[in-house]
Amino acid sequence: MWAVSLNLAKNKSTITKFQKLRIGSLGLLYCSDTEEATTPFVVKSIPAKDVEISHVWKEKWGLPFEISPLGSPLKRLSKQILQNDLPSAKVTGKRWNKILYVQPNFSFQPSTITEEDWAFIFAALAH
């Protein structure tokens, strides 16, 4: 299971974006505190609107949805490694976070990345 903060769950733009999320989509968890990508995943359910959960984390969270993790949260990619080694960042010269939208206000915002980018991410983070 995954969810977003209640503030994000009540944000109109987050609500608009989550409605476009599809089962089978690929995602990537990002830890803002440590500034690291952690776990690639497959979306298993559509986020539940107007649902708050309190049994998973200390705080209440919203828009919960099911995921199938494709890796372990113990594996990490720092923002420095993403900037230096993410294939699209190397080829285009763009900053990694202009390729992978990981900021909290971009929750449910799709990132269009290449097969090479996914291969890099899976090689580093998948089981």
C-alpha cells in the first residue's frame, strides 16, 4: 500500500492527476528526507478518493492505493548518482529531477522516461 499526505490528498491538482493513474503503471518511490530513489513498483489499484488511512504510518494519509514493489527500500539511488548516471540526464544534460518528477507536489505526475532509464533503475533497485 502507498498513500500521500492529507494536504496533498486534498489538493485539487493532485486529485486531477491521480484520476489519470492506471493499474499496471510503473512508479518509483522517492524519499525526500534522504533525497534518494528507493523502490520501483507496479500500480495494483486506483487511489481511493476520500479515504484516510491511519493503520500504516504514524500520521493519517490519503488517496491510498495498492502497489507491488519490484525492489527493496534498503536499496537506494542518491540524487548525485541519478544526476551522473541516469541515461537521459547524461544524454540531454537535463537535471535528473526534470526527468523524474519526484517532488511532493508532483505526486501522480507521470514521468516519461526511456527504456534505458528503466533498465538503469531496475538494475540498481530491483530484486
